[in-house]
Amino acid sequence: MEYDLGSIFFTVLAIGIFTIYCLLKRANDWFYTSKFISNKYYCIPPGDMSWPFIGNMFTFFTTFKYGDPDSFISYFTSRYGQGGMYKAFMFGMPSIIVTKPELCRKILMDDENFELGWPESVLNLIGKKALHGITNQEHKRLRRITTAPIKGQQALSLYLGLIEEVVKSSYEKWAEIGENPVEFVSKMKKATFEVIIRIMMGSEIDPKWLDMVEKVYKIYSHGFMALPINLPGFAYHRAFKARANLIKIFQSVIDERKVMNMRDKSRVKCNMVDLIMCIEDEEGKRLSDEEIIDLLIVYAFAGHETTAHTTAWAIMYLEQHPEFLQKAKEEQQEIVKNRLHSDKNLSYDEIRQMKYLTKVIDETLRCSNITLAIYRNAKRTINMNGYTIPKGWKVLTWIRQVHLDPNNYVNPKEFNPLRWDAHETKPFSAFLPFGAGPRLCPGAELARLEVSVFLHYFLLYYRLERLNPEIRVAYLPIPSPTDNCIARLKKLSTSCQ
């Protein structure tokens, strides 16, 4: 009798636990989708919104930080089909994950129905003024003012010599270390940070001031993927304090430039700060100090992190594939060979001649997926692809899946620049490293230029010897070897160049 009572108790307990588990597992789904069960709506995309409050974030962080990042999306595609739209609960909000290139492009091109959807914790760190405005009107105004100093041949030619100077001096310093290995990704971030700061401020920068600002930025950047807890002792709180310091730093720069411009009205303006300060909109208004500071903070952050990782990955991929490295090197040697003897530095026309190197960069952007996803919020309830996207839901265009889907690319995880030969005359509908539409990354051209210069000098004069080539890659916040690519930079002898 005691055995029977015990069995009944544990059976009831197991059933109770299972019932509670099922209820909690379905709670988000019931709460957020029940109001859309109606004839006037299409159905919400299939998917799994997981646990209350946490949603899918635990699985997201664990798979991208410690496991197979593609297993996160493969769970949805294998369980709910290849429709390309899946409901989830991400960053504290009901969300739609989009994985088909045509749907991603459609969403990114549609500024009427979708707005910027960065998590609130990220927006607070970046500064809402920095992202080209929240409304369409703000976006168009800020876009016109802020892209002029970093886009087009005239602006890029202005910065080419500066980039070249930093690249050459950085490689020389790293190679002089000799047999002592360096964290190559960290060194690359330091070099690209110097590039973007000098582009923003001017070529004459105090090295001690630069080191100080870089240290502040390191603290600041650590807050982006930290728990959004703004209390002492947490990385997110330290990032806010770092942002406050950056505001003071850039405000002092702006104040100094105002004084200089007042004293000398004919002063040549050849850096980003000066150019942004003097550009006017259609109504003759200039940006406020707050708008300029927010833009400088985000440009400095985005302008060195992604460029550094793209360059480092391109070099790592080329070192893994000697046949592609040799082909890229031969192109650079040919460019130097055809140069006039009086010309010692790169020209913008030479950058445009680097056809094969462009394919290497595109393939690096596709394989490394520095941009995991692009965030939007639905401004109104709309129907798309036979599904309903409710107003206020977050929409994540999952760029990583677009780039690594075998339906879009043959052997997608294989690094192969030659695949771009077949894409030369076709629109890159499945290639979205910089987004698409009216909010396409304004620094895309500058980033490509900078990566090209880094690769040009590396291919001609250096080789990289990694100490741990098989080490695990962590995919958050940006895909990177967990040892930051510990390696020796070797300068080639004259006979090998």
C-alpha cells in the first residue's frame, strides 16, 4: 500500500512539473500572439518564443559564445520548415527572425513600415542621435550631413595618405617585436582606432591622448553585450561611465575647433569634425554639439571594431589558403610594377584596380559575418510573405544565415574568393554585410578602402604565423578567435617580396 501511495505521489508530481513546464514554455506565445488569432490577420510565423522574460536569449548566448552558432537558427529551420520567418523572443521583446535574402532586403529597404530596432540597452549606450535619426525626416537630414565627409572619391582620397601612414608604421612596429608573439586582433583594433580618430580629428594627434581615449573605448565597448544592469560593479554601468568620459573628451575637441574657426575663418577644413561642424541642412541649420558628439562616438566605435576584425579575418583566411594568398599578392605586385617611379604611395585609382582583392574582401565579409543581424521594429502591423508581423515587434534580419545558406552559396562555409566571378554581373541580393536601403552603412566605402590598404602592404611585405590556428572561435560580440589570434608577424626578405 505504501508503495502504491508513493508511486501515485511521484506520478502526480511528475505530471505537475511537466504541466508547469509546458505552461511556462508556452506563456510567451499565448500572451503575445493570442490577440492575432482572427480572420482579419494572417497567422504569426511559426517558431518558439521560449520562456517568460528570458525568451530565447539563454540559447542564443550559449550557442554563440560557447557552441555552434548556426545551431540556433537550424533549430527553427529544421523544426518549422524553410519559410524564412520565425517567431521568437529576443532582447526582451517578441520578435520575428527573417532568414531569406529577398525578405531581408525588402524589410531593410522599407523605411515606411520599419524603423531602427536596436535593443534599448544598446540605444542608450550609442546615443539615439547617432543612428541617423529615428524618424524618416531626421534620418534624411542627418544622412546628408554626415555621409559627405566619409563617402565618395574626393573624401576617401583625402584620407588615403593618412591610412597608409598608420598601416605602414603599425606593421613595422609589430614586426620589430621579432619572435615575441602578439595578439594580432588586438593590435589591429589599435591601428584601426588610430585611423578613425585621425580621420575624425586630424593627422596631428598626441599619442598619449590617443592611448587614453582608446582605453576609455575598451571599457565602453564591453558594455554592448553585457547584461543591461546599470549598477556599480557591472560592465554595463562601467560602459555608461566611459560614455560620459567620451562626451567630455569630444566636447572639448568641438570647443577647441570653434575657437580655432573664430580666430581663422579661412582655415582649411580637412577632417571629419571640421566638415561636420560646418555643413548645413536645407534650412541652413547645423548639427548641435549633442548630435555631433553622438555621431563621433558611434563612428569611432563602428569605424574601428568591424574594420579591424574584417582585416584580421581576411589575413587569417589567406594564410589558410596559400593559392588565394599568392593570387592576391601577384595582383598587388602588378599594381606596384605599373606605377610610375616617381610615385611611392598608393593612389585611389590603384585601389580601384584591385579587382581580385575586392573579391577577397567580399568573401571575408560573407564568411566571417562581422554583422550577425540587423535590427528593425515594425511601425505598424503588416502582412508579409503570408504572415503577420505585429506592430511593435522586433524584426531581426539574420544576415549570418543569408550568407551561410547553401541555397544562396555553394559550400557556404568554404572560403573561396573565386565564387564572386559568377556574381560580377548579378545583383548581390544575398550579400548584405552593410545592410541595404536608406540606412545602408554610411562608412562602407571607407571601411573597404582601409581594409584594402592593410591587405596591400601585408601581401607585399609580411606573413603571419599563428600559434593556435585551430583554436575555438567565439561569435559574440564579434566573431574572433578566443586567443585574439596570437601570432608572429614576419617581415619578408627582399628576395621574397
